[in-house]
Amino acid sequence: MSGAHENTVSELKIRPLHPALGAEVTGVDLARPLSPEIFEAIHQAWMQHLVLIFPRQAISDAQQIDFARQFGDLEVHHQDIIRSKSAPEIFSVSNVDDDGKLMDPGHKSVAQISLAQRWHTDSSFRPVPSMGSILHGLEVTAEGGQTWFTNMYNAFDALSEDQRQKIDGRKARHDFGHMATLAPIKPLSASEREAMPPVWQPMVRRHPVTGRKSLFISPIYNNAVEGMADNDAIALIAELAEFAGSDAFVYRHIWSADDIVMWDNRCTMHQVTPYDLGVRRVMHRATVMGDGPVIAG
Ligand code: OGA
Ligand code: MN
């Protein structure tokens, strides 16, 4: 972005990247405040494309936080291994510690962020799950470490009659502690468990802005479905996740340094592809709180 001039709507360009979801947004400098018109145009593009990519935005954590706050209040992560020391609203999605040192692949936070290699939607374990996440790629990997996004409206619309019947009117349990059973990491401490008791959420949700219905699962946290034996529930969640990950619904983002990627957690899932944990990957996330309980669809 060139120096002194203000953001203007006429320079904003939105370029769709995939038929299902994802669009690139250029002609705006996220380091600068957004006028109500630009904010509105970006919000509208977000609702339409679900995932927005803003290339070449070398912004500070404080500027990222200011940008994110325009969409709502921000979450502060309940675990100190994820929360950044310098800015509590920044989640450190990184294999590098606060002092800039590469962490051991066995480090608890590295093992935990590696679980993002499975489909999920952020903070679905909270009573009010997140609205959206805004991720800044500070140091990105040349190989692997792509982030894939899937359109859960489309996945819902394409479910078979049989799948629909299984989820209609049903709730799934979202349990932060379930994650610890999926990776070679220690079970959560009592205080970590108490901070996030499991919640039950409808498997079909209605988006508060678009009014559209989507499939709502988050496989790294789901460990039960109402009225089903646990084994059947896990199998159903796995089947739905695999279906939702079908090519037709997925945009695959290949990172360049200083991309800002913003996704709507209410109608998408995401996962990162494997990468060499011996190579630095530093991502800072600001997470916008949901503005109300999940609306059953
Ligand atoms: C996240 C996440 C994936 C990635 O920040 O919520 O899942 O590519 N990140 O780092
Ligand atoms: Mn995530």
C-alpha cells in the first residue's frame, strides 16, 4: 500500500478464488482505520465468500487487534501456552516461542497446534463459539502448512437424506478436553478442564447474518452425539467430516508471508496440511467472539 492515502471503497477489489468459498481482497491497507463504507463492503464480501485473503499486509499485532475489534469483542485464550505474552488477544499458532526460539516438536503447544491438521472450527467448545478468526502469516513454510477451508453451507445442502435424518434436531458435544485424547499430549489439567466444560450444540445451525443453514461439527472437539452410542457418534462425525472435506467444497490456501486470512467460523471448517516441525512457522490469530448462542437450524 502506498504511504499517505486513505482507504477508499473505489479501490477495493474482491476476486473470488474458488467456486465454493474464498476471495482475495486488495486495495485496502489494514494498518489504517476503515471507514464505515469500507467496513461494510468487507463485511459483505466476508458473508458472501466466507474466507477473505488480504495479501501483503505487514501489520503489527496491535493493528491486527484493531482491525479484528471492528467485527466484535475478541477472545482471550484460556491457556497460557497459546496466549501471547505481549498481547492477550493474540493466539500464538506457532512452533516458535515468545522469545523467538524454535520449540521442540514434543512441546505441549506444538503438539496441540498440530491437532489443527484435522478439520475443526475454532472455539466451538465455548458456550458461545467464535464468529470468526483472523490469522496473520508472519513466517510461513514453503512446503506443507497450507490451510484448507470448507464451505459448510454447501456441505449441508449436499447431505444425503439419510445423513440429514441422523443430524436433524440433534446436538453434538464439543469438549475441549477431547483434543488431548487425539494427540500424544498430556490430558488437560483440572484447571484447564474446569475453564472449558463441554457444551452441546446443534448439528445444524442457522447463520445469524445470512440466514442460511449449515452443518456444524468440529471433529477435534466432538466426542458425543445426543441419543447415540459414543462409537457411533465418533463414526458419524468422521463420516460427516470426510464428506465436508470433498474437493468441491474446499479452498486450499497456500501462504505467502504477511497474508491475512479471515474466516467465518459459523459456516466453515479448516485444517492445516502437515509441515516439517523443524521449520519455523509463525502465525498470529485474533479471534472474534460470537455475538450470541448458536441458532439451531
Ligand atoms: C487456527 C488454525 C491453521 C494454520 O489458527 O485456528 O487452525 O494454518 N490454524 O495454522
Ligand atoms: Mn483453527
